[in-house]
Amino acid sequence: MVLREPWEMFYQIAASRNVVFRGALKHDYESIFKETVLDEFTYPQKYLLELRRNVKQISNLQFYDLNSDIMGSIYNTLIENQEQHDRGQHFTNTNEVDIVNAFCINKETKTVLDSGCGAGTFLVRAYAFMKHFNKKAKHIELLERLWGIDIAPFPVFLASMNLSLLDIKEIDNYPAIINKDFADVKTKSYHDLIFHNHTSEFEIKKKDEKFNSVRIPQFDACIGNPPYIRQELVDNKAAWSNLANSEHGLKKINQQSDLYVYYLMHTAAFLKEGGRLGYVISSSWLDVAFGTGLQKFLLDNFKIIAVIDNQKMRSFETASINTVILILEKCSDREDRQSNIVRFVRIYKDYKDLIGANDSENRFETVIKFTSQLEKTNKTVKNEDYFVTVRTQKQLEEESTTDGKYDNGNWGAKYLRSPEIYNRIIDNAGNKLIPLRNVVDVFYGIKSGANDFFYVIDDTDEVKKLSDDEYKLQFGFERSKHKISWEKFGWYYSELTKNHHLMERIYFQPLFKSQKEAKNLEVDKKNLHYQVLICNESLATLKKYNTKIAKYIEIAEKQFDLHNNPTNAQRISNVKGNERDWFNLGKDLPVGDFIFPSKIHEKYGLIDNRKSKVFCDKVNYNISIKKGYSKYAEIIFLIMNSTFFRFLLELFARQMGEGLTDIDVVVVDNTVVIDPELLKPYEKELKEIYKSLRSREQETIYKEVKQKDRRKLDTIIFEILGLKAKDVDELYKEASELRLNRNEKAGSVTTIKSKQKPDYETSLKLIQERFPEVRSYTSLIENKETEEFNIPNLPAKFPKDSYISETNFFNTYNVYFKEGNKQTAVSLKNGSQVKLLKFFYDELEVKGTKLLLPVNPADCENTFKVLYKDFKDFGTQIKKVLKSIRSTASYLAIYRDLILKIDL
């Protein structure tokens, strides 16, 4: 017997494996077994033990037991969360998948499409449903009836594997999965697949021995969960809009639409008349502005069978969004559509408590019975499991149409979130309620585009507290001899540069950023953390008069490229008479009478800004009272701090997955309030309430509803609206439960692999991996004669260019470092060393450390050229990558460590 080394055995096994795999490829398993980059790897001997353990574990797996949940988990585990967010891909749990399939698939269903199939969960469960309805259906026939499309290769691989494993004995085991951008897939187009047409129901053209060109059919059912990508990240909106126009005659799509809107419309073009479309879809379209177009599209093209919202659970672990199940049936008959009953369903339990475990024997009977029960509901029903509100499509359209124009119907707020008290208030109030926009104007806060530049911290008072010795150490002058007026200048800390800057006070104004900066319900300037740069002068003018702020602006341009930031760049104007620099936020920035938070949680309060008159950040809105209502300022302030107003905001605003309520300007404008004139008779009582509310801190809603001043305010409003004290109690109960339910739902899923801000070491490692092309300084000067220099952490003055030449008579070049009375010089041997040192000092801010410089001028020149080119080529890219991963690390610090490998 011949004993072999472990590595010899390993490579023999690998060779045998390749023979087996090549044989498998003859039977069309190439998407699973084809060679990849992994086949090019070589393994060190120390890895063999670990490899053996892995092989042993894999050998114990029963592949036919692998299910869609496992495949989805593989996808969620292996694919970086950021990539999933970029592509909008998230694995849907099996309970919701089965509910969608139960609505859309029946014994007559022949073809099914998932236009964003991911790992294939919907298709695998659709396979099971079709098998349930037709026990004799063959595996090879079902694979031809189940079509999937996905843009990413890895999910396509998983989906193919997922479906193939349903019968591993079958030779013709090749699913109909198309690896393409769905926007590029047209109806009735041909696609190259390994497709044998066992059912003889598809149009195919022979391509070669292996592939056929297959015409994509019209489908009986379209299922899935479309990509969740916000409108600002949607690529090629024009292409998607063109599809909507060519397929449905839609001339215009709201440009704020998220990708799922375009996806649904394009998917609808693949659906047969009478076919069903079932989506697990973001709930935002029910209430936000861009949902108007989608609602009208659904009303004009489908019978809306059901909109289902689980009010206990969120759908995804990897996405901070709330979803609903949307079930549609394609219908071109207007009368049929208008008479169709729409069911808005609120589910109060976990789905598994209603339809059982996904591996239970009677799973299909249970879920089909559950969906049939909902679909047969023709009137409002409420029980411990769910609450169904019904409306005909004609009612839905009429309730949202004003002067012949369809507006967003707020279907989510009205039919999935509103309690009975809401309808009672609306029915009783009549014309006593008016839109808030009739009373006030709502403006956004400052959208700077670069908060770390525009928002600075005023530390002037700290300077005044310095001892004489500390003052001299800081500024290099004795306090009495320092010719600076601290009334005219301020000592401002910039989070951009991580340094203090001496700048003119005239260019900075107080800024309200966070609700925590308020004192009770009023702006307190002493609590404000930031000052905002407000400068309407040009940089040329600022430089002409030698202002300090000009230097700060130039640092932002030269070192941080802020003038090319998209938000900042769009401010630039060279139009004569209307010139504007990138740092000019505008001459007419609004300052509101009140400051309104754009996001609310358990606490809420409208902040009075009439006395302080400060600017606010974009996370707040400015509320300005219209001239005709100026005499009702205090009453309006109370109305907007009432529990009724807060309740309506929670009801109609966009719900974020973390439990936050995201309130858009449109929502604020359209929220109804009691007409302030009706409160005039209660002026005396309201003044007392106003005084009391402003004098105390606002608590969570659960505690606020117990406050006497609040109850007095809400009771007065309800009395005028024709309601009673018991209605106030019901409002308090529902408002508190709405917030509790939102918190519970937000906490129902622990978001995994969330977008956390990486620390410095993680950021550096990532940049090293992504930018291997950046050459290190150490490698560039390796084997070259060098000399070590100490670089002080002081302002530097370099020799003028005219002085630098390699024929300098004294053969020495001094760089002076001076601050106050401190001065030192570094003597360099040639002009090329000066150039190289200047690059390190000016561009990379290498200070307070030792630095090796080549002695030979040619070596210095060559090194400088490489370093300078790399910095220009990759510096901006590195900055963008750090921003995309939400790293707070300075890109200069990262770049320095990348090329120098030193701590600075």
C-alpha cells in the first residue's frame, strides 16, 4: 500500500470531481456546476482539515429537504446588506408568499411569473400550490410553467437550484429563469433557455443543440415582491417611463415614484385578462403623493381584490419598510371594475397563528380557506383575527376626486389605520374643519447639502475663559497684544476640518436643529448647538477684503471638493444680476413663527419661534401664519399642539419601519384643523391653557393624555365639533394604541446586517481592499537613498517657486514653520524634496511626524508624479466610498494611512 501526502489526495479528489461535474454539465446542470472563479483557487495544506470538516457536513445534508426558507436565508447571509439595499432585494417570509399564491393560483392556473424572483421563494411555493391542485403534474412541466426574472446572477443561481432540488432525479431539470434587468424584458419577446417544451404550449425557435429561443407568454398569475428602491436611486427613469407609455398609454409618471411603481406597471403588461397579480409591496403608495398615479392606474386597469396589512408583524429583516399584500385581477371592463368590492384587511395576529406552520400537513387547505374567507367578505367585519373594511371601486374613486381630478385617497390612513372615532369626528365636524394650508404656510428648513461645513460650533465663550498662558499658547499672542475683537470675530469649530477657525460673526446665525434644543415649547437660544453660515457675498468679494471666512471656504473647496457636491453645485449661478456662489444658501431663507418636527415618535411638540426668530434645519419645517390669521397666532399654536392634530398626523403620514412617523410637507398642508375663528369665544380659557402648556416639558403621548391642560384643550375642540367627553377618552385610547402598535410592529423584526457606521479600522481595511491600485509611498522609495525629516505641526511657509532650482548656490532650501513666537526650519537639499514635502504637507496634511524623503532629485520627481496622479485619480473615489458606507472617518486620514502606513 502506497501512502500519499494529504495534498496529493486532495488534488486527486479535485480531479475526480471535475470529471463528475463535466458529466453533469451534459445533462444541463450548468448553472449550478459550471466553472467559476472558485475553481481557480489553490488551497494551502493547513486548510485541508477545515475542508474535510466542510465536506463531511455537506455530505450529511439531504438536498431534497432544502426549502425556499433555507435558500432565502443563504441569500440574506451571503449578500452584503448594502448590496441588497442598492438592488432593493429582500427575502419574503413564506407565510406572506403562501397567502399571495393562494389568492392568485387555482386549478386552472397554467403559467406564473415572478418578475423579480430573487432566490425563488415565490416560485418554489407556487410549484407546491400547482402540485396541490394537480397531483399528476410532472416536475419538468411545472418548471416550464414557472418563470422568473432577476438582474443579479447569484439570486438567479439560487432560484435555479431551489427549483431543481424539488426533484433531483429528473434529467431535464432546468428552470425558466432569465438573468436580465426586468426593464429590458419586453412582452412576447424571445429568450435563450434550455427549454424542451414538454407541454407543447410555448412558442420556441431552435437555436443550437442545447438552447432554444422561447417566447415569453402572457401569464395567468404574476407574483412576487418588487425591488424596494427609493425614487432618488432609481436608474434610468426615462426607460421605465417609456415602458409605461408604450404598454399602458401613460404619458407621465410622478418622478418621485419608487421603483416598485414602475415594476408593477411593467409586470401588469405580462398578465392575461382575468389573471391575478399578487405583490408584497411597500405600503407608502397608499398615502404619499406619488401614490396618486398608482392608485388611479389600479382603478383603471384592475379589480382590486384586497389590500392586506398585518398590524402586528413587519415583513423583512433586511429592510426598514412597512408592507402590505396587494391582490389584483386584470379587468378591462369599466362597469365590472367600478362595481368590484375592495377589501381593506387589518390582520391582528401573526400569520402563522392564522394559517398554521408552513410544513403542516393541511397547510394548503388552511391558507386557501383563509384567503377564500377574506375574498367572500362583502361587508365590514371585525373579529379578534382581523378587521375588514369594504368599499366599491366607484366609491374609492369618487371619494378622492375633486373638480374632475383624482387626488391621493389616503387609503392607508382611512381604511387600514383609522379607528371608528376618526369617522365619527369627520361626520360630526362638517365644514368646521379646514385644511391647515388655509391658515399657515409651510416651508422646508435649511437643506445645506454639507452640514459639517455650514453648521459650526461657536466656542468664543470658551476662548474668553482661557488663562493668559493658555491664550498665548493657543493664538501665539498675549491677550493684551492680540489685535482681535471678539465682538467682531468668533472662534468656530468645524466638523468638516476638525479644527477651529477664526471667522467674522456677521456671517453666522443661530440654528435650531433638534427638538431637544427647545425649552418646553419655545426656542431657547442658549440651548442651540450650532450656528449656520449665511453669506450672500461672492468669494471674490470676500477675498478682496481679506476676510477670514474666505480662507475657510477655500479649504472646503481645495481639500474637500465641496463646490462640486451636487447640492452645492446646483446653487452656482453666473447669470448677470443674479450671481451666486455654491456656499450661498439664499437671500430669502424662511424663518417661521413656529417650528414643526418632520418626524415624530412618542413625543411631539410644535415649537414657538416668534420671539427667537432662528433658522431651522431640514429635519424641521417652518410654519408661518398667514396675514388674515395673525390675530389667532396663539390659538393656532394650541390647535397644532392638540392631541387631535397629532393623531391625524400619525394617521395620514408615511410610516417608517423603525416606528417613526415621517411627515411630508403635503401631509402637514392637508391635515384638517378646526377653524381658529370658532375658538374665539374660549379665548380666556385658552390663554390659561397656553400658559400652562408652554411652562412644562412635553411628555410621551401616554403621559400627555393624562395632563389636565391637554384634556381641557381637547375637550374644548371636541365640544365645538359636536362631540362629547367620552369621545375625548376614545381619541386618547386610539392615539395611544396607534403609537404602541407602531412601536410593536417596528420591533417585531430585529433588522439584521443594518447599515451601521463602520469604525476607522474597518473603513481603512475596506479602502485597502477596494483600491489595491493605490501605490504605497514605502514601496516607491524602497531601495532608494533617503533622509529623515521632522515635520512640525505648525503653519508652514515654503520657498517661492522662483527660488527652487537644482542649481541653488547654497544647495539648501529652508521651509519655515511658524505660529506666534514659535518658529523652526527644516532644511532640504534640493527643490524636488521641497516639491514632495509640499505635496505631503498641503495635500495630505502630513504634520507632527517624521518623514523619509529621497535624496536624489530624480527619485523625488518620479515619486511625486506617481503620488500626485494616484491622489487625483483615487482621492475623490475614496471619499465617495466612505460616504456610501456612512463612515465618519476623514478621507485624508484614510488616504495617509493607505500610502504611509503610519498613525498621524
